[in-house]
Amino acid sequence: MAECTLPTLTTLDEVQRKSVLPEGYRADFSQLRTLDLTLPVKELIRRASSRLPQDIIDALVKGRESEEEGSRAFNTLDDMVKNIVLADGHVTPLCQDTGTVIFWIRHPFGLSQARAKKQVRQAVVEATQLSWLRPNCVASLSGKNPGNNLDPFHEGHPVVHFEEWEKPEIEIAVMLKGGGCENVGAQYRLPDVAIGAGRDIKGVRKCIIDAVVKAQGQGCSPGILGVAIGGDRVTGYEKSKELILRKLGTSNPVPEMDAFEKALTADLNTLGVGPMGYGGTTTVLGVHVEEMFRHPASFYVSISYMCWSSRRRTLTIAADGTPSFD
């Protein structure tokens, strides 16, 4: 009988002990405009880079249990679990490719977005210096790497999305999206004669299956798919990435979409691609789909593929300044 690694992470007390935030830290909400987010964002990056969310771990273990014991798929998933435990214990990146760094910041009225963006960029620089992030930002043509994960001219990296909301707290979500899984994302324009996809839910299904078949194991499967139906070429891709933030196992609020997601996940896991393309029954961990409105002349299906090492974390700073991480 093969020996399975038990995915036992360090305790939350141990995580807190290693935090860069001082004990009893509270953000000062009395002056939102001058609030400094640098330190809590730095801690958010540390946790995202080294500690995989529990829902992802549970899905990987479930996948391992579904594979034939001793098979390449079984052993690959077990190695993934070993990797998770080691990264968490040593506070080291889960993957050598720490990816494109993407933030979603939701905040009450009064926060300076310009100031907050500078603070986020500073936190990324400091996290890179500590090797929680690899310097992944290079000039497109020359390949020149500034070494600090910043786009020095246009502020295109890290990617920061802002949204003002009516709630009193601040919510900051981060995703570290590796280059391999980004490369196998896809966008379809329907109708698509090549794959026989029309402008309906059956056509959407064909697009998703086609994207996964073409990806094979190159996106570091088992993958998590975010799928936006509609929008334009930009908003569709943006939404498809944001959908990856949703926890595995949570229901889609639209019953028809929820049923579609579950059925499609089951179908994709019959393709035989398996973890890292080695074969098996665990090709995807989940599919998250959302319908958007579109121009009548356009019908896009935008698919973002996330690797098994789905590094995402959310920081919530309550109105009294208390931080919490999910």
C-alpha cells in the first residue's frame, strides 16, 4: 500500500507568530486618505505565496483518493500535497513561478487609490526582496528585468483593480497567477465553425472542453477554470480571472449555472488528461462560470485557467482596524 502524505499545515498560532504584522496590529481608520496598507499587504503576499487555501488542499486530496493507488496520477497528486506541507512549514513559495501578481481592492469612500497603489507596489518590492515573490516582470521586447516586480513606466505590474463600495471595511484579494496556466487560457468568438460551437450554452460547453483538451497538462493540471460568457475581449478576461477567487465547493448563485458547472466538471474529468498530463481522473478541480451582458454583434467566451497551486488569499481590515485573512 502506498504511503500518503497527510496535508497537515502549521497551526494558525504558528502562522501568526511568523507574521510581519506586530502583535495587536490595528490599522488606523480615522484618516482613510493617509492609511498605510504596505505592511498588511506584505503579510497577505507572504501567506498567499506559501500557504495554499484549505479548499484547494481538500480537492487535491479528494483527487488523489480517486486515482488508482501507485499510479502516476496518484503519485503526482501525493507529491503536490508534500509540496504544500513543505512550503507552509518553511514559509517558501509553493512554486518557483510566483506568477503575475493581481490585486482586487474594495474600499469605502475616502481611501486614496493613488496612495494605496503606491503602497501595494512597495509591498510587492519588499516581498520580492524576501524571495516570497520571484522577479517575474520583464520588458516585453528586450527581456530586461528590473528585479523588483515593478513595471517602472506604466504601472502595469502588479495589476491592481479598485472598487469603491458601501461597506465600512477594506477587502484586498490577491492572486499569484503562474505563466504556464496563463498561457493556456483561451478566448472564443461564437459562432466558432472550427469546433461547431453556436451562440448557446452548448456552444459554451464545447469551448471549455476544447480549451482543456488543448491545454492537456501544460497548465499544471488539475486546473481551476474561470469562465465568463459575454462581455468584451477585455472585461470577459478580467471577470474570468476574478471568478478563480471563488472557493471550490461553493454553489453558483444561479441554479442553472450551478448545475452546468457541476456537470461540466464531471465531464472534464473523463478526458483522461489527469494531473500534469500524466493520465487519470483528476483533470480539473472546479469550473466557475458567470454570464455577462454583451454587444449584440459579439459573443465571447473567455476562459482563465489556474494551476493546481491556486495561490489566492483575501485580507479584510474591519472598520475597527482589525485584520483577518482567508
